[in-house]
Amino acid sequence: MPIVLMIAGVMLAVAATLSLVRIVRGPGPADRVVATDVLITTVAGALAVQAAITDESDTIVVILVLSLLAFSATVSMARFVAGRGGVVGNGPARGGADPSEGDAPADAEGSGR
């Protein structure tokens, strides 16, 4: 059993390293958020392996908090992307519309009412 846990630890270390590379290199904010989500999940897995090795159950609370953090970050990024019409970054939203403009029709502003 310890050999299996050591192999799992090495695989998690490789996954964390690759996630850090993706966070640093990008290319965009969405890629960085997904890589951060993977990194947090990898850390939670490493904590689970550590808990199995040391036979402690106190780290389950930390794993739960990390999982909720990763979930909330992913949902926040998804809402951000949806609010910009699927575009993340400095470019304009899809269709050339300015994302700072509301959903109001163009003729409502100059109708003179």
C-alpha cells in the first residue's frame, strides 16, 4: 500500500507542476482559471494522500474548503465569461458590441420622451 501512495504522490506532483506551467504561460485568463482549478484539486488530492499515509481525518475539512473554493472560482469565471458574450480578455464582446453598454435598445436613448 505505501508504494501505491508514493506513486500517487509523484503523479500529483507532476500534475501540480504542469498546472503551474499553464498558470504562468497562459495564454488567456480562462486558461489560467482552469489551471488554478486543477491545481487546487491536485492539492486536495495530495492532502487526501497525506491523510491516508498519516491516518488522520482532520484534513478532510481542509479538503472540503479547498473544493468549495475551486467550485466558486469556476462558477465566478463562467458567469464572467457569460456576461461578456463568451469573450475573455481585452477584446470587444462578440458582435462588436461594447460590453459596458446595457441591453437597452438603441432607439430608446434618443426617442425624446
